[in-house]
Amino acid sequence: MSTVTTSDARPVNSHAGINPTVLRIELRRLLRNRRTLIFALILPVVLFLFVGTNKTYANLNAAGVVGQATPAHANVSAYLLVSMALYGAALATTAGGAMVSIERAQGWSRQLRITPLSPTSYILIKTMVAMVLGLCSVLAVFIVGRLTSVPHMLPGFAYLWFVAAACVWVGALVFAALGLFIGYLLPSENVMQFLGLVMAAISFAGGLFYPLNQAAKVLQDIAKWTPMYGLNQLVHAPLLGGSIDIMWVVNAVAWFGIFVAGAVYMFKRDTARV
């Protein structure tokens, strides 16, 4: 009977490279998850059609939404389009990241310890998959919004459609990290039910669903400490044409760092038990 020596064993890949095969499998699994796709693609589109296609908004400059003295580069409907795209992208990337909870329940954390896939690679792959879902959500909202012909930019600023879409998608990376954190924090039977409530609360607290400048002072103060606040301001900045407050960037980067640190900690704790 032959014995297997240490030299015969498959070496563990400890570097943080992306495994194309695993990435392809993860993307295929995502596309087969109809519930998640409907949640990510249909909901934000319906919300925009419900609140953003009012013909009155087509004749109102977006500057009035935030109390800006100078005219913005878009109408109110375009402003709402970006808001719903951000909400959809945040939902999508959070849901994509939180799918790790299902894999934990299926014992994937145990299997991961005996595969060549490094923990860093695994987290990167899950983040990339979440961002693909976020991109689909952004494209769905923007395409449907443009087809309605209600949102529009001022002449000479059509390129801002692409700028705004890119800002929304890149900014959604914050919530991909949140999804991973939640996925390792909660059991699979609770994560999706909890997710919708969390994202609705975060979005409301961050001023995504209403003009912050018209809210009570206490709500304005609370909003500045929430994960959605900085991104909400940054993704609308191209449309408004005003200056960018460095504190918006600090807010977004800080929350991204918090969520990444939380996800890494929970991942290490989860794999340490197997």
C-alpha cells in the first residue's frame, strides 16, 4: 500500500490572486438565484417609476431639492433616478455579499480550510460577484429611467449620466463590504429578512429618501454619521455642480474601513472554529 507524503500533497495557494474558475462558478450561481436578481433589479426600478416619473419633476431644477442657490445640471427626476440607483446598488451589493451566510450553513467554511483558495482570494471573489450584481442594478435603473424620457440633463451635460452611474457603482463597494460582514454575523435563516430592514433604515437615516436640508436639525445631525450619508452626497454632486465636501469622502471611506474590518474579523473567527 502506497503512502502519501507531505511532498505529494497539493500545495496551498497562500497568495491573494483571483481564481478564474471559482469566480466563474460564483457568477453562475448568482445568475441562477432568481430571488436575489428580482430583489436587486426589479425593486429599485419600481421605486423609481413610482416616485421619479411625475411630470412635474421634469420642469423642476434639482437645485431646489437641496436648497442650492445656483442651478443644477439636471432636473428633479434625474436626481431621484440617481437616488434610486444608489438604493438599488446598495441593496444588490449587500445581498450579494450576504450570500456567504448560506454557504456557511452548507459547510463551505469547513471546506475552505482544505482547499488551495486563500481567505483573501475568497473575500475578493465574493466582493467582485457582489459588485457585478450592483452593476446590473445600476444599469437597470438608468436604462429604464432614460426610456421614460422624464429625467434629463441640461444641454452640454449629457456625459453626466455616465459619471453619475460610475459614482453610484463604485460607491456601492461600501455596501458589498457590509454584506460580507452581515453574512458572517448572522445565520442564513435570518440574513435576508434582516437585510431589507437594515438597508431601508440606513437609507432613510442617510437622507436618501427625503431632502435633508428640509429635515429637522436632529435628523441632519444623525445623518452625517450614517453609512449612506457620504455616498448620497457624492453621487449627486455631479448633477448639482457644486463643490465636494471632504467630510463626505471621509464618511464613505471610514464606513468602508469599518465594514471591511468587521468582515475580516468575522471571517477569521468563523474559519477558526472549523
